[in-house]
Amino acid sequence: MMEKVNKKFDEQGFLIIKNFYNYNDEILPIKRGIFEIANLVLKNHNYDTLGNEKELFCGDILVEIAKVKRSLVAEIYDKIKQLPEFNALISSNKNLELFKNFRVNSMPGVITRGSGIRIDLPQEAEYRAHWHQEYPTQLSSIDGLVFWSPLIEITKDIGPVEVCVGSHKNGIYDVYHENNSSQSGAYSLRIKDIESIIKKHKIISPLLNPGDLLVMDFLTLHQSGVNIASQPRWSMQFRWFNFLGAQPKVESGL
């Protein structure tokens, strides 16, 4: 069974595992922690606190607050990735075993700076990640896996992550900074000739639920979906890598 799974992952560069995380034991504690942090931030800035968890994850209040003071969302974002419940999920044994199954004889590690809980607000382009590979933005090793899991139901309107099937087989793509972009830092990185590259591959946009896992090879091309819904998209991302993996140089126009 696992041999077939590994073969599928090797061919596609990604795998979707339904209900990989237990909702009540692993996901719900994270959502409750986010709710408490959000209320703490709002209270510290003299805003009305949220009445219940549903209000936070439907996002109406958070969207309205972001229109007045976007920095509050950034503050919530910075704090929630420090939640013990989230960090316990990152380093869980099931993630370790999954990595070892995909990377036999590896020495697994967690990229501590590569973990977070994204809050993608509707129609907000500044922080949207365009087509990219985890390497070279995550330089620990070329041999790594991205773990992507939603905290809310991912619908078509809320913008599922887009994955370029089989794109990991082409190695590392050359990148450059888009100087005309409103984005900065890693968000402004673009892959050369990306349109011609993605035309050669099938693109999927999986609709996932809390507890589901999308795991991708570090070289698999993917990008954030466009959120045209009325609520934020909440999702978790973290990266594992192989200490024994290579760290090749990247040719770029930086």
C-alpha cells in the first residue's frame, strides 16, 4: 500500500491525505488558541472582542477590522504561530513517519522559520504567493516536504492552493525579483518563463477540509489561490527537510 502511495507521490510531486489530522484532538485546539489570541489582540487595542469561534473563522469582524487597521491582522498572524498546540502538530510523530516513508534513510528536520498559519484576506494581493518552489526560498535542503492543511473548508471562492502536477521533475527553476510588483522580499520572486512552464503540466486546485493534508515536494510548483469570498482563508504551512539532502546553488537574476 505505502509503495503505491510513494510511487504516486514521486510521479505527481504531491499527495492529498484526507483526515490525516484528528479534528477534535489536533485541529480544534489550534482553532481555540487562535480565537483566544485574536481576542487578546483586539482587547489590547480597545476593540470589541469576538463572541465565539465561528465569528473568527467566518471572518466578517476580522475583515472589517483589517479595513480600519491592517496591522492588527499582522499582529494576530505573528502571535498565533507561537501557539503550543500548533507547534505540537508540526512536530507530531505522524509527520515524522510520513516524512520517513517518503524519504527513506533520511535524517529529518523541521524548518523552524518555515512554519506559520496564514490569514489570506479577501481580494488582498500583496501577500499572495505566486508560482514558486519551496527551494530556493527555504534553503535548508533541496530534499524537503511542504505540509499544507486548512483550518476552514476550502471552497472554490475562498481560493484553494494551485499545484502544478509533475513540475518537481524539472529541477530548480531560475528566479528573479519583479521590480514592478507591489510585493517585496520573497513575495516579489518570480520564476522565469513561468507561463510556458505551467502550460506543460496539469494544474489542480484541491478542495480540502480541516484535518486534510496536502503534502508537496520542495520542487513542486504551487501558488496561493485567489480569495474572492467574503471571509479570510485560514491555513497552516510547515516544512520538513532532510539534513542529508543537497544544497545546490541557484542561478538567478537577483
